Amino acid sequence: MELTNDIYQRIVTAKIFIDENFHDTIDLDDISGSAYLSRFHFHRLFTKVYKRTPHQYLTQKRIEKAKELLEKEGLSITDVCNTVGFESLGSFSTLFRRMNGYAPQYYRNLAYLKKTLQDQQPKQFIPHCFIESYKL
Amino acid sequence: MVTKLSHTSLFVNDQDKAYDFYVNKLGFKVNTDAKMENGFRWLTVTAPGAPDHEIVLFPATSEMNGLDEDVRNALTLLLDKGAMGAGVFETTDCRATYEELKGKGVQFKSEPKEQFYGIECIVNDGCGNWFSMTQRKEK
């Protein structure tokens, strides 16, 4: 079924709604409401366009933001969990590990090591052919 | 046996603008952002579906990039003329991506059109390169 421009704009509006509000407690009613579509109709259309359900997209968005925050200093794991919209540290940690292969703290440690090495020895991150060719 | 492509250089005329386009607008992830002793910035990003393929956002106009002035000028001319067609991005839905990026102020050379291989539009990165943005036909 061909989607109209109006429907595309509504679906995109809903995606942007998730992008801008993922840190709050939002559900399918809020998201479909932002597109002025019924829950059922919206769920089907969003999934058709983005090849994942609104809930899968919301979860992915939260986990991606969590990774970004874990790569920085200043926030505890609990703070990161709350900041990206999870209510339970346990479910956040379990989901994080399932999606990334590491627990949040381990991910943070790896990111810290990489950043330290990047600052101290940047050439380790550049293939030698680039260093030679561009005299870096 | 060659198995895959891990790095691709993409000459850009402004690294900060390139960062904004690829990271903030397209949603690519920064892989490495390191400053060399001479001030040269090594900046690479990866697309969400290809985390092992680093795109090097190479500053074509920087005096620190090791290229001689003639080469820098030639690259600058090509980028300023928009003559660098760089590749193809794949998207789950061309029209939705087009609408979203247009709303974010991204410039396009062409709107989504049906092609025999899918739906395609042409996007400018704002740093001298254009890409096809393609939604492949479902098999």
C-alpha cells in the first residue's frame, strides 16, 4: 500500500517525538497521539516505515543515549539509567548487556580506556598508510 | 584474501560542518576524534548498520593535512563545485528519511523517485559531497 505524504509526515513527526521525549515516561498512546493516528494504525505504519516497532525504536534510542552518557564522566550508572528514561536499574542493565554484550560499567571502562589512549597516542588509531601519505 | 573495507576517506571542506551533518543529522556515531600534535584532527564516523566501516572525514583544505597547495586547491575547487559524488547510503524508507532530513535543513539535489532498484533521492552533505540515498526494493 502506497503511503501518502501526509501519512509520511505524521510518522516522521512521531519518530521526532520519540527522539525528543525518550527520557520521559512515554507510551504508545503518547507517541501515536503525536501523529494523530489510532494506536493500531500507527503501530502498523511506523513498523512498516522503520522496520521496527515504536517500542523497539524507543528502547534503542534510550540505550544509544545511555552509551553516549557512559562514554562521558560525571554521571553514575543509576543517573544514566534515570536520565535516559528507564525506571529500573535492573532492567536497564539487563537490556544494555543484551543489546551490547557488556554491562554498563564494563562499557564505561572500555570507553574510558579508549579515550585515554586516543588522547595520549592518537596515531594508534590511524592506519599507517594515512600517516605516511599525509605526513601526519 | 581481501574480506572487507574498513576505512574510506571522504574529503570535506569543513570538518565541523561535516560532524554536524553526519553525526547530528544522519545519526552516525563518532568512532575516533583525535587531535594530532600538529593540530590535525583525525575524525572518523560509522553508519548505524556498518559499525566496522570507518568513514574518515578528511579536511581537504587544512594546511596540516600533508597535501601540497596545488592538491589542496584542486580539492577545494571540486568540493566547492559539488563535483564529488561519494557513494550510496541505504535507508529503510527513503521518503520518511527525506522528510525528516528536509525538516532538519538538509539540502537535496533531487526528491525521492522510483527507480528500477528501489526509491532514491540525492542528498548534499553540505561539505562538497553528494550521496544517493536509496531504499532498495524488497525481494
